[in-house]
Amino acid sequence: MNWDPVDQTVLANEQVIDGRGWRSGALVERRQIPQWFLKITDYAEQLLNDLDQLTDWPSEVIRMQKHWIGRSEGVELTFALQQPAADCPAHNIEVFTTRPDTLFGVTYVAIAPQHPLSRYAAQNNPALTEFITAFEKVKVAEAEIATLEKAGIDTGLRVIHPLTQTILPVWTANFVLMSYGSGAVMSVPAHDQRDWEFAQKYHLPIQAVIEPLYETLVDLTQAAFIDKGRLIHSAQFSGLTSAEAFNAIAQHLSEKQLGQRKVQYRLRDWSVSRQRYWGTPIPIIYCGDCGAVPVPEQDLPVQLPTEVVFDASGSSPLKQMPAFSQAICPCCQKSATRETDTFDTFMESSWYYARYIAPRNNQQMISADAQKWLPVDQYVGGIEHAVLHLLYSRFFHKIMRDVGLVHCDEPFQKLLCQGMVIAETFYREETSGKKNYIAPQEVEILRDDKGQIISAKHQQDQQPVLIGNNEKMSKSKNNGVDPQTMIDQFGADTVRLFIMFAAPPEQSLHWSDSALEGAHRFLKRLWRLVHQQTQSEYFTQCQTINIAALTLDARQKELRSKTHQTLKKVSDDMGRRHTFNTAIAAVMELLNAVSQQKTHRSLEDAVVMQEALSLSTILLSPIVPHITHTLWQALGHTEAVIDVSWPTVDETALVSAQIEIALQMNGKLRTRLWVEPNLEQATLESLALSNEMVSRFIQDKTVRKIIVVPNKLINIVAN
RNA sequence: GCCCGGGUGGCGAAAUAGGUAGACGCAAGGGACUUAAAAUCCCUCGGAUGGUAACAUCCGUGCCGGUUCGAGUCCGGCCCCGGGCACCA
């Protein structure tokens, strides 16, 4: 954990700025503290395999979860320490490798700075002690460690290669993660790029044991050769391919009891302890005799005390409250202590979707009869939850399934991940390095004519503020926008329409409220068109007429075709593609066509327009429910628009009299043709060749090829 | 550093299975209506060159290269922006 020695508290990664605590400014240290974990690694295989069931999840989320779980097959093997002293904490170093075929190329073993042997070796080695101490100033985040310059130091310890019996040095290296595998790796600089760079830096030997299968230049003075190939310098295994050697070496090690095949995961167990007040208390009582005892069911839930005192330190007030922490051991009735850590809030967000179907059941988490609602048909959440929340929920669901609370494997059938809403951040920095974020509404922004921010100052004191990156809206960055003022001014329908029209939901969006008035204008226009319709002399009559019985002229047919094309597109956009922006644009186009012929010269006009307006109202109703409710009834319909079933496309209405076909020459658009739809290929070709533009183009050339894409384009290739 | 997205006019975007780039909207400019304003309606609106004009020609989807009759879309390499990296949730 990141430990702030001044505030005496654990800090989140985002609370550590340049190695210092955000409030105290103290240098942060790594510290190990006892914590509760959920053993998610026991479910790693299922969490990976069941991803195949999630066919209605975005593929990038599946990919991210696969990488996160990080299954790899390899071999775990042991390097024995050469002559370990009596006080040595271990006599062996366990390593995991996915490349047992390179085992004969191992020239050193690298261990993590927190590895017990690193600490042991440091006792008589000031340089190593210093190296480990320096590493403990690095914050816990993986990103932090991955960007460190690779460095290491010889521990002085030596191990024996399990097959060759060669003596190899053990190095402490800052890129070996204690949290992955056993915190130790065998290093093969000839065939691993990171090991190669480390060996170059510290002049460690590089031993080639793989040669390419096919003639390729390998120059180990330039880079490692990381491909698989054929083994060399590998005793009885020489000559085998990497794949053959994987099995042969794994079997050999297993027979000699020096190692075995193993599946390793990148996924780590889930730490659920938080040293905070706000959170669900972890229901555990510590007894001097009985150890950690769960709180008995009849005493659940353990509730947070409400009378708490927060002091200036960042540590949890629960620790200072004997009234809360003193307890009786449920086993032996002696006095005991209550756990004062609370649960990670991901704990609750992992199963709320299931609790929603039985919110008032105070006997069980989930009612048996409520299970029929699961899994959730359509789940919607931000892409930033692609791994953590969505993996924890899947894990929790499987636990609930295994104790019989639910009966399906996965919690969410379909998943839509909306993109993040991004906005500028503004802040001022205290001398400690702590950033105080200032809300965009409180900042006066000066932009250049391209819209780029030149400078910003605080509205109150008129002094400059610093401009941060664009980031997802969040409380911690204070860059959120409250839609309430917009709702007050324009109404909820306008704001909903504006948001849905801005971009498809899965795309991230830089917030700007400049198009809001356009959305409002559109709704006013829809309102006017509907009311013009209701004023028409044909309005009452047109409601009872079956459109199919009428004879329509070309113009009316065209509008009717547009109406049904719009219905078809909007149904697909909303139902399948979830691109609400293009659905709205399609209705806007239809209403543009309606306004172009807004006067009724005949009953037929009124009927066609009634259909266009009624359909537009239904199509928009999921997005702007309030205005469409009113307009639907204004159009003479008796039921509520929300109760109307989604309309079906009249295929016969779709047909257009003429379509436009692009005419290309050598792939370049030259002109367009207006023709009847579904013409024969030969007809289109001769039509194209008789075109004046074409004859001019081909007069001094030979036509090589004519490509016809039906109802789309003709491309004449000539030279 | 690793994994996942994205980059198209002044701006938000569209182009759904490789086939007419910029639909729809915002902003801007011009005009109509009005005593005036608001509201509304009409027109222009990627860039360059030529033309009084209708229009014509060339360039153009982050950058470099490739595949193809044809690339915003596919392939290789690179740059930039956003998200995640296990205690922001």
C-alpha cells in the first residue's frame, strides 16, 4: 500500500503526486498491511471461458478482460540455492516460465525487491539495502513500475541450474513483480528482450539456445531472438523444435521432481479492505484465542456508527472508537476487537443489479421468485468499468450461483458501454503539490478563433488558474456539468434530444452546449408541423382513410417512400446499432421533406402527411417522451404514445421511381446518372458508354474493364 | 511501459459488408418578413485555381508507405488525444 507517514493513512494511487501524499506532502512509503481478500483467482478459468457466452458484449471489453485475466501456460521450476546459510529464509527459488524450451539459456535469476531473499541478502549489503529502499519510494501502481528505468543489483546469492548444475547469480531487479507468480524469474537474455537489455547493461552472459527454423540472420549483439525455433546447446534436447522441447523439458523436470506444468494468471486476488469510515463494515471479530471469527448471522448487518469524530489526520475514525471496535467473541464470549476496515465499494456495485429485483426482502439477498428476471437483458455502463466493475460483478454472480442464489452463469446478457464525457480541467496548486480543482463554471475562459483555450482565470478573484488535461467528468476533477440549468431553460426533452444527437453513445464526447438551441428549434418545428396538420380542412377526414385505397401522385409517393425509409432506418439504428444520433438525423430529414410541401392541396396530401407526422412522433418518442405524448394525441390518436406498438415498414411504399448511380472513370467520379432501379448490368454498361462524358474520356483509350455495382455505381477502366 | 478506443470542414458528426466523403445539426455570412427586435422562412458555407456566371479542373478523412478498377473503411510503420493498469469508483 501507499502509506502516508504524516497522515498515518493508506493513500490511493491518485492521491500520490510525484511520490508525495496529496494532503501532507510527505514522501510516501510502501507498506504491507493485513487485508481481507476475495479469492477471485479460483474463478479465473471460468471468468475466462464464460466470456465466450457473452456474444452481445462489445468485443473490446472481452479483449480487455482476457488480457486482464492473462492466462498463460508454462512450467514452474526450482533453482536450489548454493550453500544456503542456516538463517536463510528460503533454500530454493521458484520461477514460472512460458518458455521452458529456453531453459538451457538461463544465465541469471532475477527476484523482486520485496522478495524475502532480497531482504535477506540486503542485511550485509548496504548497496542492496539502498536499492530496496529506493524502490519502496515508488508508488504501488503498475504504470509507475513499468516506466522505471530497468535496474538491478547482484545479491551475492548463487543458485544451481536444475539441469546443467551451472552456478548462476541472483539479481534483485526493479521490474520483477512480487505480485505476479512467485516474484522471481529465470532470465534468458538471448531470447527475451527485457532480459537481453538487462544483461547488456550489467555485462551478464548471453547464451543462445534457440536457432531459427528457417534461414534468418540472428545477431544477438543487436537484440534478443524471441521467436520460437529449434534448440541448440541444450544437451539431449538439442534439435527439438520449441514446441517439442516445451513438452520434453516439462516432462523431464516433472520426472526428476524439479518442476511441473502450471497455468499462471495475471489476475490477482481482490483486496476488499479499505481503511475508511464510509463503507460497509467488514463483519469480522478478532479474538485473542479464536482468531478471526465471522459475525454471526443474527448480528448482521454491522452498522456504521453515526456519531463519529473526524480529526485532521486521514485515518479512519472507527479505529479511535472503542464503542464500535470493542466486541464479544461469538465463539468464546471473551472480549474481542471488531474489524475497523470497511469494504471496497466495488463489493456492493457487484451485486446491486440482483438486489434491485428484491429491494425490500430483509431475509435474503435475493428472493427465489425474483430470479426469473435474471440475467439483466441490457446493461449500460461506462467503458472505464470494462475490467474492474464488470469483472467483479461477473465473479460475484458466479459466487451467488454456487451458493444457489441465482441460476445463470453470467449477470449481463447485453452490454452497451457508453463513452466518457470529457471536459477541461482547471486547478491551482498548493506548495505541497496538492491540486485544487476548480469547476469550469467558475472559470472565465479565453479561446482563440480555433476554439483552443489560450488562458483562464477565476471568476471571483480574476487571477489566472492552471489548465489541466481534458479528462472524463468526475467529482475528483471537479469538471462535471449539471444538466439541471439546461433542463430549467429548455426542458428535459430538449436536453435528452441534444445529448442523444451529439454522438453515438459508445464514443467519448468533449462536452459543449453550443448545439442545445438547435435541438430546441427542432422540437418547436415538429410542434408547429403537427399543429398545422390539425388545422387542415382534411384533418378529420384523413384519420379514417386507408392510405392503400388512395391513388397517389409522384410527389406523394416520394414522401411516403421517404416516410417508410425513415421508419426502416430508425428501427435499425435504435434496435441494432444503438446509433441514436443517426436515428434523429433521419427523422430530421423526413421533417425537412414534410415542410417542403406543408400545404394540403388535396385529401391525399393530408393523408400522406398524417402518416409522416404520426410515424415521426412514434420514432422520436423514446428520446423525447413528453412532447411526443402530447403531439400523438393532438394528431387524433386516442391511446398514449407509450402504449403504441412499434410500426412496421410497408415494403411496397419503399420503392423509388429513380435512383442515382455514380459514373466513375478509372475510379474517379466523373458524373452521375438518374435511372430506374434494378436495371440489368448490360443495360447499365451501354447506358454508361453512350454517355457524352464517357465518350470524350475514352476516345483515345482502350476500355479494359467495366465494373458495375448494382444500383450504386459504374466504373470504366481504360488506358 | 503494457492493454483498449479514437483522430474526417470553423465546431458536433455521417458514410452500416471496400463503391458518389462531409448526411443531419451548430456556428458564421447574405436575404425576406417587421416601425424595430425576437421568432420564422429562403440562400451560401472543405481548400485551391480558372470563369461575369452556370460551371470546370486539381487537392482533401492525423503522417509515411502498400494492396485494389476503386481506400475515411483493409495491411505495415509512425505521431497525437482519451480510457484502464488492481485504493478515483
